[in-house]
Amino acid sequence: FTLQLLFTTLAGAILGGRRGAASVGVYVLLGLVGLPVFTSGGGPSYIIQPTFGYLLGFIGGAGLTGYLAHQSSHPSLKDLLIANFAGLIVIYTAGMAYLTMINNLYLGTPISLWTLFVYCFLLPIPGDIFLCIVAAFLTRQIQRSLPR
């Protein structure tokens, strides 16, 4: 369990699609050049880690979350929840696809669809749904405190 999802979702929701995706992209680049910002450290070899797809998904997820959240100058809580869950779909899609590809094609440790579903979706999704809800409430509070 990490707070990466919370902060990458907040980046999109608060900064908007382009700036949110760019800020998360900088985070990923910093990790790839060696700063220990990822769950298991950092460095260029992180690209062959099965979970690297989730990091790529964070970039796209922040972009979509920000794009959707900024369709209105004052998004409702419902709008923010929809944006956050849309971003979560991007993250899970990228992460699970990359994990399957790396395990099956590079590492030579095939993963079944059932195992992928259970360990990469079913078990983590309740916590991630909770984080998306928290991000929506935090976004509302942060946006209220920002100058207009």
C-alpha cells in the first residue's frame, strides 16, 4: 500500500491534464535517473520491473483525471469522483497490461488471467477506490483555498 495513487490523482485534479501529467512524468523520470522515489527504489533498471506499467499509468491517469476535472471551473464532488475513477481505469489498464507483458515475454514467468485479476485488481481496488474518494474531497478543499 502506497500513497502514489493519491498524489498522482491530486496532481491531475489540481493542476489540470497537461500540467498534472507533466508533473507525474517528472516524478517518473527522477526515479529512472536513480532517485529512490519508487516503492522499491529507482534507477533505469526499474523499466523491467513488472510494476513499471503502473508508473506509466500514473502519467496517463493524471492527464485524464485533470482533463475531466477541469471541464468545469468549479467541478462538483461527483465530477471529481468521475474524473478520479476514470484516471484509475487508465492506471490499472496500463499496469496490468505491462505486468502481463513483462512476465510473459521478458521474465519468462507467465501469469494467468485469474492470478492477474485477483492480485492486481481484486485485492488492491478497495484501497484505491478509497484513495480516489479521499482525493476528490481533498481536491475540493484545496481548490477552495486557492486564489481565484
